[in-house]
Amino acid sequence: MTLGVVDLPGVAHSVPAARRYVAELLTNAGHAEVEDVLLLVSEVVTNAVVHTGSGRPGGVVTVEVTAAGRRMVCVEVLDDGPSSPVVPPGVPVLRRPEGDGEGAVPEAGGRGLWLVDTIAESWGVRRVERGRTAVWMCVSTSAKPGR
């Protein structure tokens, strides 16, 4: 069941706006443990704003939230595709958060998809209409052991 869909401008202040929007939807739908979902929404919306065409003037990030039962939600974040007409279409890349091996991240950033991979029950990337890319994730909203 779709809980909501919102189009946000591809700018930095849309990251906390996306978090607030998703938090309100999930709270109204009765989901209690939503911190993981909100963290991952922040990471993926930030990636869309920083690394895709959504960050260009007039760019848009779309966030769709779907309930997948009483204790699971799926969120899909759609971006505007490549950041430049000369940049070939690509897909988000999962990189290791630390170390010096291939794919390692040398700076503080770059952990978004690693967090998604670590926290989400499942996730993926797909191409959608007009060259847009969708990153989707399904995340538990029930308490984890030890919390």
C-alpha cells in the first residue's frame, strides 16, 4: 500500500524535508521504529542531490513510501539521471567505507550505499522512464534485538 509520494527540488535542504515527510507518513501509519528508515532516506536523497542530474537547476528527487506489512516499509528514491549530458548513464556503486583497497572511500563521505546494504532487508537499483534512476530499499520498522 502506497503511503505517499513527494517530489522535492534537488537541493540540500530537501534532505531534511524528505526525512520529515517520511517520518510523518510512517508515524501516521503506526510504524514505531523508524530511525533506520530515516537514516537511509537521508543517505539516498543526499546521493541523488550530490551525484545526479537532480542537483542541477530545476532538478527533482522523488520519494515514494510503501507499506510492506505492519513492520516493513519500502522507500524508492528517483533521481534525474546523469549529472551531465556527457556523463554516461551509470548506476550507484556500493563502496567499502574504509581501508585502502579497490573501491575504498578515502574521505568521510561515500558510505550511503554501504549503510543501505548493511541496514536494509533488501535493496536495489533500477532504470525508470526518461533516464531516471531509482534506488529502492525495504527496511524493518520493528525493534532489533538489543535495542
